[in-house]
Amino acid sequence: MSLLRGSRATPVVRPIPVRGVSRIIPVGLVKRSLDLILALTGMVLAAPVLLAIYGWIRLTSPGPGLFRQARLGAGQHDFVMYKFRTMRTDADPAVHAEYVRRMAAGEVEKVDGLYKLHQDPRVTKAGRFLRKTSLDELPQLINVLRGEMSLVGPRPMLPFEADLIGEWALRRFEVKPGLTGLWQVNGRNKLTMDEGLRWDLEYVATRSVRLDLRIIFKTIPALLGGAR
């Protein structure tokens, strides 16, 4: 089964392969170097876009342009993740927390083919566009440069979400969370939480620099195809 093609089959977790250049140079060192080079290049090239988005947010809704939120990284260590703000500053986080709890329990059904809060009134007009295009996640390049995230890895999880998943899924915390990953390119919000977690585990079990590059190249078409 291709790891980069959507499938209803459950991914099978396999041992991490060691081959080629990985026998000589540690995968972690190559991955970190790739993260630094691509994230720094992305920040420089996207600087005008980042500034334009920041200004758009500030001009169209009261509040800061950036949103900071505690997430869990490798080893379940807390870090502050950056995103462009897509909600009103008075948005109640309990709404999202309850939705995630129900989704983890299998009590949520798809709306328009997606598992997400439908017509969430907390989201601003600019925020709807940023979420649809995933441009709201560009500030996470800062987290990549700081070493808290990687370009590719499991989805950065909220602390309360970790309490909702079973022990079988905790291996996802063996690696840094990523801006993109197998979960994202294989359906993202089209998947149940259980399906997404299994893709996270598949990544942990089969991770390699080659796989990272393939996922990066597949991310843009996945977003343009409406995976979110």
C-alpha cells in the first residue's frame, strides 16, 4: 500500500528501516539539516506574504495577528506553537474541546465530507480563507527553526487531546510534530481521529528522509484538492 495514497485500509506499523545514507549519517541529523534549510528558505521567500497576512488580520478584526497555543511535542513536552489568528479574541475554546472529545469517542459524523465544526461562528472572514488554504500555519516555520517542530511529522496535539487517545497511539510522541505528515496528505479532516492516529504511527514506524521529501511534495496538491 502506498503511504501517500488515500486508502480505507488501516496502516500497518512496521519497524524503522535503515538503509542507504542512513547507515552512515544519522537520519535525525539529515532531517534537522533539511528542516533548517527549507524552513529558513521558506521564511525568506514568504516574508511578503507573511507580512500581508499579518496586516490583513489586524485590519479586519481586533486583536493580535499571531495566535500562540500550548501543544505537545516529542516526549509529550509542552511548547508554544505559532499560527496566524483565525478566530475572534473572545472565542470560547470549550467549543472545540467538546467537539474533539466527541470525535475521539466516535460520536461525530461528517458534514460536507469533513470532520470539522460546520460554519463555526468564532472564525473570522480572513480566518476562513487562511484555514482553507492552511496559510494560517505558516508561522509554525518559527517552531521548526527553534527545533520544536519538524517540516514533516505527526500533527501537533493539544495537551487535552493526549488524554483522549489510547496507549496504543502514544508512540506518535517519539518524534517531533510536523507542519505536514501522512495524516495531512491522506485525507486530513476527511479522516476519523482513529484513522489519522494510525497514519501518525505509520510515519513513526517508516520515517526516512526520502519519505519526508515525498510528503512535502505531496502536501501542496493535497491542500489544493481540498483535503482540509
